[in-house]
Amino acid sequence: MNLLIFIYSMSSGGAERVTANLVNQWAKRGWRMTVVTLAGENFDFYEMHPAVQRIALDLARGSSNSIVAMVNNLRRLVALRRVLRQVRPDIAVGMMTTANVLLSLAALRLPGISVIVSERTHPPQLPIGRLWSWLRCLVYPFASRVTMLTSEGWRWLQREIPRARGVVMPNPIPYPLPISEPRLAPESVLAPERKMLLAVGRLSEEKGFDFLLSAFAELAHAHLDWDLVILGEGSLRSELERQVQVLGLTGRVHLPGRAGNMGDWYARADLYVMSSRYEGFPNALGEAMAYGCAVVSYDCDTGPRDLIRHGVDGLLVKPVGDVLALARALGQLMRDDALRTRMAAKAVEVRERYSMENILAMWEKLFDEVKS
């Protein structure tokens, strides 16, 4: 199989992590793998198999107005079409909406290349502007398949772009996780006797860490042996650090940045929390469960209810944004060691439900269908 993946960048996001995991597995099987990004290689975070061909177009610059944006996107289309002609993949897969649109347009009238586009979030929760929305509706029906992360996403596709050929394709949850740089030892942040409430994600609005900090402020005085660690980096770091200070949580909340050894952190955590306003498929939540963490999450659209069996391996909290409801659910598990242990023992069953082998088989069945 000659397979090409096109994505904006290979930075530290969830879609990028899934891309790296899939690409590495297929490279190990001897497939010819190419990863193409708009951004330069200096943004790369995840390690890839040495057999993977890496092509960075380095065309991710911003646009000052609509004319410049049009010119930049034409340059991207020309560059990507040139790569497609050079590589001649059997199948080209786009990851995320703008990459999907650009790939679909670049591959037009190139014989022998089947295009699969892959949505990595729940589209209603992430507006992309009128032009990109119109282009998505225009080009998705021409793709061989459109993959959606959840059944809710598939229903949205059928309603909004009924001519598109959609299929549900969840993310794999690999276990154990590979290790990459930067390595950050949990003991460098938290003393061994401290209990850890862990959250992971980009420091951005959709992750709802402002809700989480407010909820932890409700709990900190009653759970003096617990600290909150939020792993990740992003544009809201300064705002979140200010909120920590205002809430009087200095020394109880830690924001150490990115870590490439996530398995060590999940193994060290006593409880995992996800406070997102919305998700596509929450990779970190599934990874925490695979490492034996009981979990608490807002029942946001979409993903948590696909992973968490409420009352069995974690707790789902409604409505999104209800800080006191989140604090109550966290408090229930923080004070009850036995309940937390029972849920953690059930959480590991996610390894089989979303195993790399099962998800790879789903992708490979899809590849066979589009090439038959």
C-alpha cells in the first residue's frame, strides 16, 4: 500500500498524535508511508518511523486579508498537487477540515488516487467560517469516504452533507504509549505522598480548564492531600496562571507544560478529569482509562459518553459548565478510595474496545473498499 497523509502540522495535538500512531504502525508493516504538512518540520512533536517519508510544504503563514488568503491557498494547492503527482499514492487521507478541503481540490482529476477525508472534531462545535463550510459541502461528496469520530458526527454528516459517503472511525487508544521528547518526570512536579488529579490538553478555551480551576477551588480546602496537574501548552497559559493566583491555588495547581512520556503521568495519577466544552474523540481521556485511571468528565459533545460507562468506570457530569456539579463528582471520587479503585479496575477494559489492532483493521477494511 502506498498511503499519503495530509495534515496541517505534526505538533502536539490529538489529531497529530493519532496520525503518528497510525502511520508508525503501517510503516512497520512495510507500507510506503508519506506524511505531508502545511507547517514546517520545526513544529513536529511526535516521532515517526524512520521509513516514513516526511514532506513539509512550509506554507502555513497567516493571511492579512482575503486576497492574500486566496493567493496563499492557491500556492498550497499547487504545492500539494505537485507532491501528489510525485508520490502517486494509492490512497490520500486528509486530517481535519481545511486539510480535507485542500487535499480534495488538489487531487481533482489525478487518476488512481482515492481520497478519504477525516473530521477530527464534532463540526457543529467548531465553526470554520462561511467559505470553508461551503467548500466542505462542495467537495466532501467527491471523496471516496468521509470518516467521522462518533455516531453523532455521522448523523450530522448525513443531515448536512447527505451526498457524502460517511463512516464512523473512532481513534485507537494505544497501550502502552510510546515515549518521545520532552520527557518530564512526575516526581519533578509532585511529591510522592501527594495525590494527583490530572488533566491533559491544549491550554485553549474548548478544554474548559477555567471550569476545572473553579471546581478545584471548591475542593482544595477539604482535600489537602490532593494537587491538580494540567499538562499541555497553549494560548491561554497566562490567563489560567492568573486564575490560579486569584483563586488562591498557588502551590496546589501545576502547569508544567508538555510531556512526551504521558504513560508515566497516567500511571502516577490518582484520578483523571476532563472539563471540555466540546470534543471530537477525547484521546487523552481514553489513554488515562487504559492506564487504569477512574475518570470524571463533562458529558459534552462528543466522545466522553462513547468511552465512559457512567457509574462503572467513571462519572459523566451535566450540564457542561456547571462548576459545582463537576466539583461534586470529583469530590465523590477523591474522598472514596474504594470506589475510585473499583472504577479504575473497570476503566482498563477500554484497551480492548479501542485497541490499535481493532482500529487498524477498520481502516484497512475501508482502504480495501475504496480501492475495490
